[in-house]
Amino acid sequence: MAIDYIERIPNNVNLSDNRRLQRALEEWQPRFLDWWKDMGPEGFQPYEIYLRTATSVDAKGWASFGYTRMPDYRWGIFLAEPDPERRIHFGQHKGEPAWQEVPGEYRGTLRRLIVTQGDTEPASVEQQRHLGLTAPSLYDLRNLFQVNVEEGRHLWAMVYLLHAYFGRDGREEAESLLERRSGDQDKPRILGAFNEATPDWLSFFMFTFFTDRDGKYQLASLAESGFDPLARTCRFMLTEEAHHMFVGETGIARVVQRTCELMNEHKTADVRRHGGIDLETLQRYLNFHYTVSLDLFGSEVSTNAANFYTMGLKGRFEEARKDDDHNLMDATYGVIVPQNGVAVERQEPALTSLNARLRDDYTMDCARGVARWNQVIKRAGIDFELKLPHVGFNRRIGAFATHAVTPDGRIVPAEDWERGRKAWLPTEADHEFIRSLMVPVREPGRYAPWIAAPARGINNQPPGFEYVRFS
Ligand code: BYC
Ligand code: FE
Ligand code: FE
């Protein structure tokens, strides 16, 4: 279904057939724009950015690249194509036709899930709003803004569902999504990681690698939902998410590459003196971003998760491809938990372990990316491996939240952990050093000295391409 760009709100849901909904969203639109101007990328609203815009929801639809001022970006409502035959394929409603309306008994639960998802999207834009001022290149600057406008669109995706299916409560939630603020004492964003600062580009790349990847896994689970409009909107969001994770993975790979070049050139691991980011510091940033992202999966053993599944609201990652009864009444799952002072694997009912299982899928995906970074190190002939820390390390949520766990998985007295902290997590001095590297580079084709150039340009543009026009 083609996207209608003639309308004030681009969409592929025939919005003009529902005047009431259209009017309500047209009233929300200027408030979104006010929020974007206040809380979106600082200092770059007037400039033209080389951005992609969806023109249809199939693979070809991403071919559209062009210069756009961010406030003119065509945020809209895009759902993956409907499948009229679609059925709920897990939980107690398995086999029933997918819901086109919200089942009354699940209204509150479903709204909560949608609000939680929706809240992360503007939160990340708020977290990243100052980064444009210190971008290491025009290429990176453009990628930041691409991520930002798409997170803005993800907010639209959830706000559409709230307005279209949840009546007055939904409209109120849509307002609140513009009122909470990342890191604000009085009105914080809902989930922990979205109240942390993203003060520098190393944090940004780690965030898009680790935290956007939580987005991938959560969206994939919601894309299985029996509530069909949610499933379809999440399926399209996932196509946008892939680029965010690409930015993170290649961003870190380029930092690693530059670090290795400096190590070999100067025959030292201490590359800070030469303007690079040492591998130990990269490891500490990795430890932080990975573990705050693990917290986003909730408690590993959770009755909420069991209920979401049984109700048919939130499935497993690639639910359809799993070869079991899709009810999980009798199945078990091995969950890592602290027991008598050590981390052990314990069999738990599969239903209540769904958060742990999704988190484990996520960890395997993270490990593949880390292995690719290690390839860069290995190819440079350097003997060092980046590692994901143990799942119990540095946790605020779940079974390990009340335990002090080292990166290699030992449960230790709290004082020992505090003594180890500076070797494991970024220190104030690390932050200060990284901050000192953050000087903007705005000449086309040039890159800050702490990061290598990318292998190829966006949409195959040449190295000196002007991704952002300052005129
Ligand atoms: N911080 O049974 P529990 C993305 C709360 S990222 C604060 O342990 P449950 C993106 C929980 O709400 C994807 N609170 O967990 C990425 C519950 O509260 P109530 C975002 C937390 O409910 C980058 C209580 O603790 N999408 O898209 O099974 C850039 C006990 O809950 C946290 C979603 O999250 C936390 N970390 O699962 C832009 C999908 N963790 O009910 C965007 C929707 C838990 O006792 N959300 N709590 O008051 C969900 O599926 C679930 O809400 C969660 C939690 C997986 C988050
Ligand atoms: Fe998103
Ligand atoms: Fe994202």
C-alpha cells in the first residue's frame, strides 16, 4: 500500500476515512513539533540533512534519499501490509483470528505496553539532543539525525495506536508522552536506561548498539502480538531499527580500528596520549551500556511476562519459527540466578521465564557484534578481546539487583565490588577524557582523529559527500 504524502499526516492507514481520528492526530501534531523543536537536536533545525524517508512499506520504499530540514521531515503512520488470514499463534487464544480491535479485558495491559514502548522513543531523542554539536564528521552527524527523526516516527507509531484504539485514555497517554523528560527528577521517562545521559559519541554508538538492540527484541516480540495493528506497526518499525544498530556496530568498529592503528603506529596500548580511545576504556563503556540494557528486559522471572504471553499480547522472538506448543504450560527454561553465593542455572517454568529467554536471545545477538569488533583487533595483530560481562554484573533490575557480581560472574562482598568498580565501569576521568576528544569536524570527508572513516558512504555516496548543508 503506497504512503499518502498529500495528507498533512503521511499514512498508509486511510486516515482521511476517519475524520475524528484524523482531527485528533492533527491536533497532536503541532504539540509533537513543539516538543521536537524544544527537545530535538540542538542547533541544527535550520540546516538541510541528507535523510531517507519511507515512501512505501516494502523494501523498495527506502530508496528515497534527499535533503530535508528536520522540522519538515514527513513523520507519519506506516504499518506493514495486513494479512487478512492472520491468526493468533500463541497463548490461550491460539488459533483465533488476530484482533483488529482491543479486547476489553486486555485494554489496560495493552495500553501499558504501548505506552512503555512509546515512551522510550522520544526519550532517546532527548538523550541525544546535544550530540550534533560534537559530531566527528558530517557522515556521523547525518546518521545521528536519521536515527533521531526515526525515533520521532516511532513515537508517532505508538501515538497512532493510542488515539485510534484507546479512546480518551489513549489521547491522555499521548499527551503524557510529550510531557515526561529523560533524566527529569519530577517527570522521568519510564524505563531506567532512558534516564541515563548520552553525553558523548562513544556513549551514542554504545547506546545504538546495545539499547536500540533491546528495541529490536522488544519490537520483535510485540510484532507477534495478537493485536494486529500493534504487530503490523512493530514490523515496519523493525526495518528502521536495523539502521540504528548498524550505526552503533560500525561506529564502535571504526573506533576500534582507529585505536588499533594508533597502537601499532606508536607501539603502545596507551593511545590516549595519541588522541585515541584505549581498548580498556572501550571495555568499560561496553560493560555499562550492556548492563543497563539488560535491565530493560525486566526481571528474568516475571508473572507480567507470563501474562503478556498467555493473553496473546507479546510473543517470543521469532515465535512462529519455534517448534513447540506455543502455550508453554509444561515447559521449563534454564535461568541464571544467584543461589548460596554463586550464580547458577536453575530450571524455571518457561512461561514466567520469558524475559530471561528474550534477554538470552539478545545476548547472543550482542555477542555476534562483539565478535566482529574482535576480528578488527585480531586483524591488526593485537592480542586483546572485548567481552560481554556476566549477566549478573551491575544490575538494578531482576535477581542480581541485590548482589554484587564481578564481570566474570563471581558474587563478592559489596566493598570488594566498590573497589573493583573503577576497573569495570567508566570513571569520571574516563568521561572527562572522552569529552576532551569531542571536537566537531564539519569538513566533508574528514573524520575526528579518534575514529576511522566508514568503509562506504550512505546510499553509496562518495567520501567527500556533503551530508549536511550549513547554508
Ligand atoms: N526500568 O515483571 P517485571 C526501544 C518495572 S527499547 C524501570 O520485572 P516486565 C528503543 C515494570 O514496568 C524497547 N522499571 O518486568 C531503544 C514493572 O512495573 P509494575 C522498549 C522497570 O513487566 C533505543 C515492574 O518493574 N520497549 O524501543 O515483565 C532507542 C516489574 O516488572 C524496568 C519495551 O520495553 C526498568 N528497566 O517487563 C529508542 C516493550 N524493568 O508493573 C527506543 C514494552 C521492569 O510493577 N515493555 N520495570 O508497575 C515491556 O514489555 C515490559 O514493560 C518490560 C518489563 C519488558 C519493560
Ligand atoms: Fe525506536
Ligand atoms: Fe532505534
